[in-house]
Amino acid sequence: MADDIDKTVIATLEKNKRESLMIYLDKFRGHDLVHARVHFRDDDTGDLKPTSKGVCVKPAKLDELIAALQDAKAECARRGLLEAR
């Protein structure tokens, strides 16, 4: 990440007690990116720190990513893997 000033957190989803999945917008070397990255809680500071686990895409690829996630959700529903809300 170039600078936390450019970072805009969209959502943080708890993965387990030590890790969270953060969705955020950021710039890297002048390029706008959308990240879905696993972060861990630093024991010393309590801050969430990024890991190498995750993906980042250019904003132009968001529609494709969202469509793929919707397809994954539909397949999970078909297999009965989703809990009723």
C-alpha cells in the first residue's frame, strides 16, 4: 500500500478470532485498486495488519468479480450450503 491516506475501508468481515477479511479501496503506484484481503490482529498494538492472502482488482473488473461471487452464492444455495436468514 502506498499510503493509508488513500485507503478507504468499505467493510470488515470477521473470519475467525484472529483474522478478518477487509474490503477496501486503495492506490498502489498510481493505480486505483479494490482489495479483498485477510488481515490479522497484531498482539502488540491491536491493529489489523494485512497478510498476503487475498486479491486486488482494478475497479473496471468489479462487475466480473461480483458476477462470479453471485454465481458462487447461487451454487451454494443449490447445494443447500446457505443458512436461512
